[in-house]
Amino acid sequence: MDREKIRELLMDVSAEKVTPDEAFERLKHLPYEDLGWAKVDTHRALRKGFPEVVLCTGKTNQQVAKIVQTLSLSGAPVLATKASKSAFEAVREVRNDAVYHEVARVVVVGKPDSARSDKPILVVSAGTSDVPVAEEAAVTAETMGNRVDRLYDVGVAGIHRLLANREQLMQGNVIVVVAGMEGALPSIVGGIVDRPVIAVPTSVGYGASFGGLSALLGMLNSCAPGVLVVNIDNGFGAGYAASMINRVGE
């Protein structure tokens, strides 16, 4: 963070050379924190409404911990996704308030945003094997300040389980549907509800599922209107998008 630029900007506001709104717009574009091996975007919360999120895959535990520590200086909650238990333990060395959501493989540092709306995001999973990705979506949305309800193991192999929970299905303001195999569940849900559906293909399935590719293509070819699709196993992306949709107009 360029503290000198911030100081000059505050002086300009005090001298009424710029308005507070103009100063805020400039703050959105101030530099990042350069760690040498990573350039941490410390101003993403100003631009996007939520801080940069750390993808742990491909990073050492020490790198993850340092990035999380840098981001947490703002006081906002920090998310680290696809985190191993050892990565979490490294983060705990620098932030003892870190919480590990083991099923979701997500580390949360700091207090999540308080819920800004009573409108719930509903996260639905086709099978129990899809729950880790579903939980990644749910924890992401919760950390971003949303009320999240869950409806798990209601896939098309026993569709009566889904239909028996139709009332809950209708209460979701945005619905995230997570499924592997042939990925049919989002089309079913999209054909029932009048809310946006975010489909998440998972890599769950046998050989011809091609690591989630079959589910992805099936969801992209959904005939139900209002179904949006994120990448394979991208629960984080679905939870983030659901949060943004849920807050439109607030």
C-alpha cells in the first residue's frame, strides 16, 4: 500500500481540493503490496466489495500464511480456498483466530461479514460426494455476509427427495446446484424455480464423466432458462457469484 499517496489524498480532502467520493474512487486504484514473489491486491475490497481470496493450490504453506497475514491487516475477513490441513496450521501461526472448514477445505480468518439481507442463498447438492464442493460455495457465501441454507443429497437418481423439499427450494433467492455424474440436477431445479440457478459441475463420477467434463457440458446445454454455469469443482466461484447476485439493489 502506498502510504504517501494516501496521506496526500487525505490532505487534498481536508483542503477541499477533492471530494470524499473522488478520493474513494482514487483509492480503488492505488497499488498492491509487493512481497517479491506475490503482489497482494490490498484494494480489491474497495473495487469488488470483498478482499482478494487466496487459492492455496500451488503455493507453499508459508506463502499462503504470508499472503493471508498481509490481507488480514485491513480488518476484513480473509478466505483461503483449496486449503490443506497443513496450510491451515501455517496460517494459525500468524493468525490464531483462523478457522478451518475441513469438508470445504476453506480457511476463514477474521469475523465474517454480518448478514446484510434476510434473502437466503440455497446450496443444493445432488449427492453426498458433491458436498465438499457445495460446502465451499456455502462457506464462501456465508463469509461474504449472506444467510445460507443447505439441501443436500437430493439428486435425480431419487428425484422424490428433491420434490419433497420443494417448499425450501422455492425460498432460495439464489440457488447454487452442485452435481457430478451427468450433471442433470441444475436443469431440474431450473425448470421448477423462478430464481437464478448457478450450476457447479463436480469431478465426481466414473470414467466417462471425464473428471467432471460430462457434467460441465450437460449443464452448459441445459434447456432450462436461468441456469448459469461455473467451472468444474468451483464452489468458491459459485458462492461468490451468488453473493453478488443476492446483493443487487442493496
